[in-house]
Amino acid sequence: MNPNFSQTLMVPGTDEIREILVKRVDQQKQAVGIVAGIIEPNGPRVVAYGNLARGDPRTVDGDRSSKLYLSPRSSPPWHWRTW
């Protein structure tokens, strides 16, 4: 956390994050799949949407995203991994 940042960050809920992912994948065509990793006081949370590749029926998830980077020092406390 940034020691100069005195305000508590409000992390979006799972449903709100999923809506963001759906918009980026289905509407904006920014990726075929996205995994969001969120670091919270109770531990990490993963929200995923989409597929591993165009035409690939396998869905993205936190288990397959070995390159997902979760940093407890980041601000804001979430990261995107896109395919």
C-alpha cells in the first residue's frame, strides 16, 4: 500500500468485476478472456470471464493463469490478465 494514500480503497464486488470483464471481452473485444486477481485482507479473490483463445472452448480461470501477478503492495489492489 502507498503510505501517502490515506483513503481506504473500495474494491468492486465480484458481480461488478464480472460486468467489467464481460464488457471488455464481449462488447469492446479487448481480449478473448480476462482474469482479475484481487488482494483483500482475507486473502486473494479471482474473477474470470472468457476463453483461453479464439475458438477454444476452454474457459479462463485462476488455476490456469500461471502468469497472473498478484501483489499485496499494489495500489489499486487488483490486476488484469488478458488472453
